Amino acid sequence: MSRFAVVVLLVFAFPALGADPAAEGQAAYDRKDWPACAGFFEAAASLPGDRLGQANRYQAAACCAALAGKRDEAFRLLGLSAERGLREPKHLTEDTDLASLRDDPRWPGAVAAVKRNEDAFVKSFKDPALRAEILAMVEEDQAIRRRFMGGNTATAEDREKAIAADERHTARMKQIVQAHGWPGRSLVGEDGAKGAWLLVQHADRDRAFQKQCLVLLEKAAKAGEASGKELAYLTDRVAVGEGRKQTYGVMFKGDMVTPEPIEDEEHVDERRKAVGLPSMAEYRKQMQEMYGPR
């Protein structure tokens, strides 16, 4: 479950919900309160949002149910996750939180349902090999950056590894963009396109390339090949990198409390809402939970 930071609600009584049940679910997971964890994550999965996000939260809830010893609930939640389009059977088979379910006769069927989603998804875009390559780079990117999160103390070696990985990924992304243009959803799938954006977001040592990609990403977003959120993040990344005010307020100073200067700050929440971002107050809280001391 820890790969996804997502959750569900069992047939346990619903806990009292705060503004962010997914965050509450992660907190319950961290303190090993499995019934509350499952409840919060299921509540989060029931909120409006993209189906894949809901699927991940249902899987997280299933993990908590399994850890609570509630097999029937865990399989119910896995079924809801598959219905919402969960498509990574490898994560099911490798997730240690689900280990208690693997001797159950229902387990092969649960995995098969997710595998069917994966097979259908792979047929929906043009270049599965390129998608796999992009996702592998993202996996390396995130593994390194986890050392900088949650109050962890990153070493000089960690920083050197991050720089080296960013430079390597940027060089490869330049080749991909030159060959294909922006790698959008129809080429590498939704997760592959998001991964391409993330790698470019971290290409800060090549601002010219970021600006080139920003132009391509804007066109891709208009064509439905990328999301408005991704465009917002790269827009602000480039602006702040050039010493200009940001538009959406996604870039924060090193303290992770204070946003970089924002153009027309009075109306920033309206712009954020238009692209599917939470309010600045909610976003500031998320940044602190992710990067602040624990």
C-alpha cells in the first residue's frame, strides 16, 4: 500500500472525516490503525475524481483490510479497485500488505481482473516499449527523491545521485521529444505521458529544453494529450526558474511553507480550480505533510 498512499472504507463504521480522508488514511496506516485506515481510504475513493485515483485508493483500503484480518472486505475492495480500472497486477503480487490474501481461492481471480485492465490499457496507445522506458526513469527519479521527503536528511551523495539522474533523464527525454514530439497519452498512455512531464519538470539544468517542452505541452493539453495540471506545474517551474512570478502557486521556497511570488495572488485559487488543483491553503498543508519534519 505504501507505494500508492491511497485508501478505502470497509464495512467498519466510517471514522469522522476531515478535509482530506486520503491524508487521514495515510496517517492511520503509519500508526497501524488498520480499521480506520481502511475506512478513510474508502471514503477518499468515493470522492469525485479520476477513476485511476479512485482505483488506487480502493487498493489501499484493501491493503488495510487485509492487515486487519478482514479478508472478505479486502476482496470486496479489490473488486471495486478493478472496476475503477486498476491495471498493475505486479503491484498486487508484490505488495506485502496483501500477503495474507494469496492463499485464498479468490486471489487468482482478483489478479486476473487487474491483468485484463492492463491488457486493455496497453492496446489503447501506440508505444508500450517507450512507456515502459519512461516509467522506469520515473521509478529511479522517485526512489532518489524519497530521500528528500518527510524530514529525511539527504546526504551529499544523495544530491549527487539526484543531479546525475536528472541529467541522464533529461538527455534521454530530449531524444524522445526530438523523435516523437511531446509523448502524449495516445503514444505512451496516460501514466507514460504524466511520467514524461515529471522528468521534464526535473530538467532544471536545461531551462531551454523545459521552455521548448512547455510550448509542446500547451498544445498537447489543448489536444487532450496531457492534463491542465501538468501544464500548470511546468508553467510555474519555468517562470520561477527565470525569476518571474508564477501563475498557479505550485512552487514553494526551500522552507516548503512560503510560495514563490504569485502573479495576481488574489485570484490564484480561481486559476488553480480551473485546472483541477486544490486551494492554496490545502496545497500548503499537503506540501508540509510531504516535505516537512515528521
